[in-house]
Amino acid sequence: MKIKCDAKRLDYACGVAKQVIAKRSMLPVTQFALVTAKHGKVTICATDLETLVSVNLDAEVEESGTCLINPTRCQEFIKGEKGKIMVSDLDKLTTEVRSESGGAIKMAVTDGVADMKQLSTKIGGFASTVKLPDGLGESIKTALHCVATEDSRPVLAGASFKFTEEKLILASADGFRLITVEVDHKSKETQEFIIPAKPLRLVSQYIKGNLRFACDDGHVWFIGDGITIASQRIQGTY
């Protein structure tokens, strides 16, 4: 695989990806991000097995394929760069990142591209989407103020998303406090989901414009322009 992209865009994509990089994991591949170049399109995907993000990257694809990168090391290397950055896999255990100015780093990665591909299949796995209200990110940020920080009651470690015929009601509680935020939104049916705080914080931080939503029995997706954030749902009753 070999791609060439703008330094600022790669820095942004790595910044998003490292938010879900697993710091400690029994699966080493989750400590890296997967770069996929296919049909002239490039994505960077990362997961901690609970939350998964995928960012589209505007890039020139010189050779299709996949490779793993360390997003933190990439950001450190391209800091201050203003030109193009080349990313290529030298072999299945080594990825090279090179700048137009001549600098380069070689990153040792794990032999886990196949595992990462399998983990990332949930991105784009939805059948249909629903458009959410504009500016929902600020409402999500407000609704997260009372999310519990301890694990004794898992349902309180996230926020409730309740769709009614006329409203979208967001709520969080920590056992002592409760906050609800109501947003005008028409829905064909009443549904309620409990979504972990981490992906919701990412949504409020990185998806500012058009926002769409999808779900199945175990997962939810938030789809923005050039970015998708997927997460497991918290099972239980809020």
C-alpha cells in the first residue's frame, strides 16, 4: 500500500483515531489504526473493541492495500509539516511515514491486518439511517454532565437516547443527579437506547454538521461528513 496525503488532514485523522486506541489490550492490533486504500479512497479506522471510528482521508492512492500505523507517532512526526506525507507498508511488520522535506520514520507494527479488518466490518454495516437535528452535539455534551464514572451500575455509564413522535430526549444520571435535554425531532416510532459516554463525547467533539443515526439490536452508528462513529449499546433499562 502507498498513499500521499496532506499533512493537516492526516494529523486530524490520527487525532480522531487515537481517541479509541486501546492502551491496554489482550489484542495487540487494537493499539494501532488500520489504513485502507481501495478504489481511490482512503480510510483510517481504529477501535478499542467497544467503540470504533472511521475517518475518510483525502489522498492520492499510488498503490491499493492496507497497513497499520501508530497514530500518536504519526502525529509527532508530522507536527509542523505543511506539505504532503507519504504512508507505505515496507512489509507486513513495518510501515514507513515520509515527508516531502525528506524526513521519515519506520514503525514496527503487529501482524494483525486481517484481525483489524474483521473488527472494522461494523463500520457501514447499517441498512438505513435517520437524520438527527442540527446542533445535536451541544445537546449531547450537556446531557453527559451526569454520567456515572463508576462501573457498579453499567446502565448509568452512558446516556439514554429516547425517540418519541415529537421529541428526542437525552438523559443521564449518576444515582444522585439527573439531567434531561429535549430536542424537537419527529420519529415514526418510540425507541430508546443506552449509549456509552465515550462515543457520545466523540460525536459532540468531531461531528459538527450533518449527523445521521443508525442502529441494530446491539450497535449504534453516528455518521457525519467523512467520519463514522460506531459503538456497542449498553443493555438494560434506564
